[in-house]
Amino acid sequence: MGPAGIGAAGVPPPPRAVVARVALLCPDLLFGSKVEGALRVGGHDVTRYDGEDMARAAVPEADVLVVDLTDDNFDGAILVESMRMGRELEGKATLGFYSHVDQETRRRAEQAGFDLVVPRSRMNREAAALVEKLAG
């Protein structure tokens, strides 16, 4: 690569195709930014939200809804369950992540209808691949 992203032949590289449009509901600034960055590097178009109302409004434009199940300000399982009942998630994939010691949260999320529920550590390592698999 030469200056300003110009290739050796003087031609800019082709734009990378977006794998999935992701609505990320994760109020945790540090972890949310880390997940957002990993998803972007993986080719996903990501918008991070701090509140469930904003995330809910963004779902029609997203392919995948990713929810932090560890936040104390909202119940991700209830959110996804209500969105499924209201048919707001038709054609959308859902991914939730939880603290590995909180098996009750994992169980509730699975019962609520999340497509995939993973420990936070796995989300940290495999975020882009997990979303790509769900969006596939």
C-alpha cells in the first residue's frame, strides 16, 4: 500500500463487502467498544447502542442483534422474547453473551429464543466469526 491507501499500481483497493449489519446493545463502554471494533475488523457494519429502546428501533435495519446479557439496566432475555412475540425479529438473528458463571442467565436467554448464547470470553475471542455464522 502506498500513501493514503493507494495500491502499488496507483489504484485504491476495492471496498470490502459488508458481511452483516449489526445492532449491538452493550452499554459497557469498554467491552462494547472492544466488540464493536472486532466486528468492524471482521467486515461487519456495526452500530452500538446503550439502551434497549434505541436498539429495538434499529433492528429493522440490522441483520443481527447482539445483546449484552450482563447489564443491570435491562433484561436482554425479556427484550428478545417480547420482540419475538411482536414479530420484530423475523429474518433477524440474535446473539447474546453472558458471564460464564451465570448459567441462569444463559438458560433464560436460550428459553427466550436467542439463536446463539455464548460466554463473554468467547464473544471476546470470536465475535466476528459468530456474527458471520449467524448472518450466513
